[in-house]
Amino acid sequence: MVTSAAMRTTHTCPKCNGQEVLFLPQIADRDDDDNVKPLSAHVVHFDWKDDIEVGKLQAYVCRACGFTELYTREAAQLPWQKIPGAKLLTPRDPVLASVRNPDKR
């Protein structure tokens, strides 16, 4: 497997070798009420108090080609067992079918 260094550590794009990388400390999303909120990997919703957002997304974007790396803050705290469809993968696990056949979704 060929790997390249991450933009967040090298500040250089691994795709085009661009030398300007934009760091976005938060990715925004709009909720149903048109409020702007941070995009998170998991939200625990409570009707009677504020929601708990875990795994807020950050991005590193190459200004030359647009290649983007997303990173999840607090990744170890994600309750993956409670997220529908989530799978915890290790190097021993087989490649997911959606990765092997991306056009057959």
C-alpha cells in the first residue's frame, strides 16, 4: 500500500505538491431550523436540553487542486456501537464491499 504524508503535518498537498494549505478548524452545516452548527460525526439528541456533538470535523484543503483531508476531533470518544452502519475496522478485517465496488451502491 502506498501512503503519503498528511497535509496536516507537512502543509504540502500529497496530490499536486501544492504549498498553500488552508486549515478549517470547523466544518459548518445548517440544521432544519436554518441554524449554522459544526458538522459532527455523531450527535446525541435530547428534547429537554442541548444536544451533545461528538467528533467535530476539521479540514485541510489544498488551495491549488482542492484536495481535502478531513479529520475528526475526539475520534476515540465516538460511540461507534450506537451509530447505525458504523463498523470498527482493523488491518485484519476484509475490505468493505463499498470500497471494492464503489459504483454498486
